[in-house]
Amino acid sequence: MSEHIYEIPLNDYFGKKNGECPFCGIRKMLENNEIEAITGASMMEPSIRIKTNEQGFCAKHFDSMLKVGKKLPVALMIQSHMETIYSNFERMKPEKFEKYIFSLQNDCYICRRVEYNMENVFSNFFDMWEKDAKFKQLAGEQSVFCLPDFQKMIFYGQKYLSKKEFLTFYGVIYEIQKKHLEELLDDIDWFCKKFDYRFREESWKNSKDAPERAVRTITSVYPEGKNGNFDKI
Ligand SMILES: [Zn+2]
Ligand SMILES: [Zn+2]
């Protein structure tokens, strides 16, 4: 159970074409699987408990576990993690304890697992790009990538593809992203113009959630913001 390999459904997520970054969709799915596993079958497994005691969780994933998991098992996991922290606190000199807390703040069992699996996702992605003509076409039909995943496509593309093939690949994703960024810029431009009295009576067009969509593209996270409540603007 501890190191189960995911069937990576690249075709499914690239086939959705729902206006969201397909890699973000896969990441969300992996994240949900990890949260389900850690609050379920993996919870009591000693080898995993050793890892969660050491690595802990980030605030976001502690929150997900507390929301999804049963109260007592999640509390037991937090208790044994706290015990590890306390024993380090007792025995470490301040310089060492400072470094330990710093690394703990930047560590998370679930983030590590998701990132590890995302590496496989990108390796599979470029494997399919090279060998599967249908998938290559599907990849070229996307309309949006978030910037963090655009960075990863460049990073892993240079790693897995020949120089020549990488340039072809970059040409494809460059055109997709250029169109996407230009549309976002148009939308946010219109959003700002709507505050000018001369445009007050005109339609919002597609701009109502332009700031939120821009943040999602920049960070990969759609912010709660005003949740479309435009009376508060
Ligand atoms: Zn993304
Ligand atoms: Zn995390």
C-alpha cells in the first residue's frame, strides 16, 4: 500500500478541455488519493508513521486531513508527530532546533508524495509526446497551462527531449500559452475599464472573475477572493 503506483490518466485529463490546466487536474487527483490513503489504510502502517512523524504536513494538508479523516486516528497521528517534535526540542541545542523547525515548516509527507508522483506524470507525458501521435495532437489542442506547470514542462522537456524535439514542443506550448495570456490580459483590462463611468453600462463580457483566473494561472491555485460576489467590489 505504501508505494502504490498510480495509473496516470494523461489522456483523460488532456481530453477534458475544460479551461483548466490538465496537470493541475492530475495533481488534484493525486492529492485526493494521498489524503484518502493517509486518513485510511496507511494511517496505522508503522513505516508510514515513521515518515509522517519526521516530515509532518503543511498547513493545507493538515487542514484536508482534519476535514476528511476520522477524528481519533488523525489525532493519534498528530500526537505521535508532536512527540517527535518534543523529543527533538528536549535534546537539541538551539542552533540545531532552529534548523529542524525551519526544515519542518518546508516539509510535508503529502506534498512529497504528490511531487514524487508528478515527476512520473511529466516523464510519462514526454514519453507519450514522443511515441503517441494521437496524444501529441491532444496536447497541442489544450487552451491553458498554469505557469508553475509551464515551468515544469520546460524543465522536464529539456531533460527528456532532444534539443530539436524540445524546440518543436516549445513552439506548440508557446502558441497555446501566448493565446491564453493574451485573453487573460484582455479580460483583466476590461475588468479594470468597467470601473470607469464611461463603461458602466456595458457588459462585463468574460471579465467578472478575471483577477481570480489570473491568480490561478500565476500560482495554480484559484483563490477564494470575493467568490463572484460583485456587490462588494
Ligand atoms: Zn497547472
Ligand atoms: Zn502539503
